[in-house]
Amino acid sequence: MSILSIIIFILIYVSSVPISNFTKPTTLPKYFAIDIDGTFFINDQTKFQRNVEAFKKLKQKNVTAFFCTGRDTHCTKNLLGDSFFNDTGYNCFPGVYSNGALVYGSDGNLISELKFEVAILEKFIKYIEDNQLKDKAIYLTKEGFYSFESLFDNGKQVLNTLKFKEPTIVTKDELKQKNVVSILIFKDNLDDCDFKNEVYKIVYKKYNYIQITPSKSNKKEGLKKLLENMGSNENECAFIGDDLNDAEVMEYCYLSFAVADSIDEVKNKAKWLLDKKHDECAFENVVKLLYDD
């Protein structure tokens, strides 16, 4: 590879800058969108509390901090627990959930709900049935999780690990009466699905499942709707994340940070690459860089 080719490759694919070169911007963000899994939440309670204190510090600095996550509000509350919400005064609102399919305003009002059209939902139901995936598929609405059969054992273990609630069993007709905004399928790819390009899909390799949302649903689009609702835009918002569903929003926000253990695609999209992993309190570090006097 020639020197010119190497330079072009770097300019195109490696856009993030090491955090060691960070200089506090003149205009600090008024809003801070935060990914949860692999970013904010840490299993070690002592370390997690440091992130909680950093979250509270944002509020003290008059910054509106909120979650921008693939989770729904129910699973978010289940993971973080009452103590987090009592301690911070945050109640999940405002927030961007289910990879942008559900967007809530500051008062908890539903700003946007992107549901599957009946035709595409029926296509996926048939695909799931034809491929013997009924015990490996979960359908999400703003009310909760649903499935046609009891989940297979490994799936139940993943739900338990992630603090997701087990789905309620429903019939096909009952499901079609609901506003389905997301589908989880325990499968590592959709290569055999002829209509996979009609939806937005994210593969979570660590847990071997795919999350599907309507084609126009992703974190960037959800965040854009929320910021517009609050009279703002991407030039007043920071973001921190780690996984593939964070790629678009990394480019969108004027300040974005990838934790050190992010996947490569996200590291390359972020404005800044952190030198701390998520479980080394990378979030706390960013808050200090931005808001310490």
C-alpha cells in the first residue's frame, strides 16, 4: 500500500482522535445522551456508583442527561434499580429507547413511536415460524415483551444476564393488535431472510441475537426527534457509547466519545476515543474532562 493510500485510508476510516489530545470546547454541551450497556452500567457496584455521581454532576451543571439505548424503559429500570432513580432524580425521561423506536419527552409524553407496518410484521412472523424460531423470538412494544412460545433455555439465561423481563405468551392474533416496535431473534445473522433490508438491524455478537426495528428507526433519528422537541440540535449534545447501534449517533453529535472497549466500527465514527474501558469508569472520566473547573 502506498503512502498516499495509507493517508486516504486513515482519513476515511479512522476519524476519532485520542482523548489525550482533548481540549475542553468553548461551548459545552447542554444535553448528554448516554448509552447504557457496555458504556454507563458497570456490574461492580462501587465503580457504578462513580458513574452515578457523574450523572448527578451533569444535573448540577444544568446539563440535561438522558439515556439513548437499545433497551426499553422497563428493562432499563430493571437493570439500574430503584436506588439509581431515587438517587439521581431521573425517571427515564427524557430518553431514546429501543434504538430510536420509542422517544419520550421530559414529562414522559411519547414523542415518537415507530411501529412495524402490518405487512412487514407478518413477513417476519412467517420467517420466524418457517425457520423454527418461535422459541427464539421476542416482540417488543412500549408495554413490554411478548412471544408465541416459552423462550429456549439459553435465551432465558441471556434475558436474566441483561435483566430483561421474560416475555408474556400471546397468540398471533393478539400480537397483531399491538404496536410492535422491535423484534429480538436469537440468531447470528439474517443472511437467509429475503427482506432483511426492509428493516434496521443490529447484531449483538456477545449474546448472539439480532434486534430489528422499523427501517427509519435508529438512535440518531430518535435523538434528532428528541432534541428538536426540546428546541435544540446536535450542536448542543454530547454522546457516549460502544456498540454498532451507536455508530450513526457518534457522527451526528458535535461531541461524541467511544469507550476504549468499543467495537472498531464505533471507534472510527466517534469524535474522541477514550483511553478507559466502560468498566474503568470511562463515563465519569468524560464528565470530569468537560465539567471539572
